Amino acid sequence: MVSPSSPSISIIIPFLNESENLHQCLASIPKADGITVIASDGGSSDDSIEIATHYGATIVRASKGRATQMNAGAKIATSDVLLFLHADTSLPANAIESIQQAITNDYAVGCFERVFDSDSPLLKRTSHWAGWRARKFFFAFGDQAIFIRRDSFEYLGGYRNLRRFEDLDLSLRARKRDRWTVLSGPVTTSSRRFGKSPLRRVIKDACITIAWLLGIIRS
């Protein structure tokens, strides 16, 4: 139950031609006072905007790119807390209450543990690793539904306009100044990017992430 005195939350969803996933994503968001949904479109040509509108989301248009789109959504948000939710990710039933409790307990930023919509043993293992990594170091990625107090987000200057790792960059900057937490959730996200060869994609992602953390690549 969402209390009237609980922190308000703006849920910001960047999307681009996500009609296949938006229904499930938006349906996972409870309708309650103090909860608003902002859908940030990067130039969709399918019926994504119509779907988001059907669910009562406020539509904002921005240049293509998650960082740009999420910053555009955050710019019009007026809530106490910003929750950045990927269009192919669904919230658990208790997500809103969990976030509000965390903020009330003086955590300024956090994320959820994550599982994929796949029976792959490898992807189950990577989800376990992602949860451990987030709890140990707060290496949080966008598919873990990052949330942050709006004043902290504004202090940090929002997302940097990076081609990739804008989510990890934000979490690493936020952890230096704010108390952070990882909620059990989990959120459920699509496994589509792994295709028919999850191992190859997992190895590729790991190599690129390590190279970025080491400063070998920057984008």
C-alpha cells in the first residue's frame, strides 16, 4: 500500500520502437497517487507512443539515445524520486513500496536485483553475479532499474551523454556521495540481446565493460 506521505516517484522509460515490450513493462507499474510515468521517445515509427499513451504515460520526445532520452524525461519530472526503467523490463509487485522504504531509510540511490526471462543456466548465473556485483561495489546497470532522489540526480548533472555505460557511469558517480542500496526484487528483463548464443554475448559484454572501466575505451 502506497502511503500519501511516502516519497513520490516519477518512472522514466526511454524507448524506441518497443511495441512488443511496452505492454508488459507498463502493466507492471501500479496505478497509485504519487506515481507518475514519463515515456521518452527517441523517434519511434511503430505504435509505441500509442501504447504508452493508453497506459496514461506522459510522452516526451528527445534525440535518440538512452542518456538523452532519460535526461529529457527527468527534466520534466517533479517527483521526489526518479526511477529509470527500460522498456523491456518489468517491475516486481512490491517495487514501489520497496523504493519508498529505501528512500525513507535515507538511501539516496539504488537498484534491484535482476533476472532474465530465460531458462538459460548461464543467464541465471550472470544474474546472480550482477546482484553480487551491485551489492559489493554498486556497479549498477540500467536493466536493474536504477532509482535516485531527484536532488541527487540534479547535483550529479544527470546522465552523461555517452553512447554506452551511461548507467554504470551514473551509479559510480552517485556511490561516491550518497548512501546506496540494492533491493531484492527482482526486476525481470528481456534476454533478447543474447540471441541464440548467450555465451558469446556474455563474453563480449564482459570484455567491453572491463575495457571501459580500465579507461581503454570511452564513449
